[in-house]
Amino acid sequence: MVYGDAEDPEFSTTLPLHKSRWVVCATPQADAQITLLKALRAHGYSGKIATTAYHERNVSRLEHAGSDIVLRPFAYAAKEAAEALLGRN
């Protein structure tokens, strides 16, 4: 786990990417995640990248930018909540 500014193009150079199979970016700002995606690829990171979309409109933007998986925490939470209310868990 590393905390940093995803919009800083040099941030990706501080990460231990040679040991990482996944980078997970959980910032709520899609533009910052896209900046990080581009920087990671520009610096030669070939592992997988997961991003988070807090709004459905950002899912395709993040996929198009190269995210291997786009996590949707609000959608996942809503599904779990609905199943709990229906007694399915």
C-alpha cells in the first residue's frame, strides 16, 4: 500500500512496480486515475491495473484508458444491500 498523488506524473516512478502484479487506484477522481494509468504505462509497467468508478459514466472512460478492471463500489454495495433486504445472504 502506497499513498500518493495520482495526478503527479512522477508518482509512478516511486512505486515498487517490479514486485507488483496489480496496481489498484481507489481515488474517486476519474481524471486522476487516467493520469496514473498513462504514467504507469509510459514508465513500462506491464502488470494489471484496477481502477474504481464512483459514477457509471466513468466506467467506459477508465476502460478506454487501459484499466484492466473497473471496480464499482457503490454498485457492488447496492447489490449486497438489496440481497440483504431480500434475505438472500
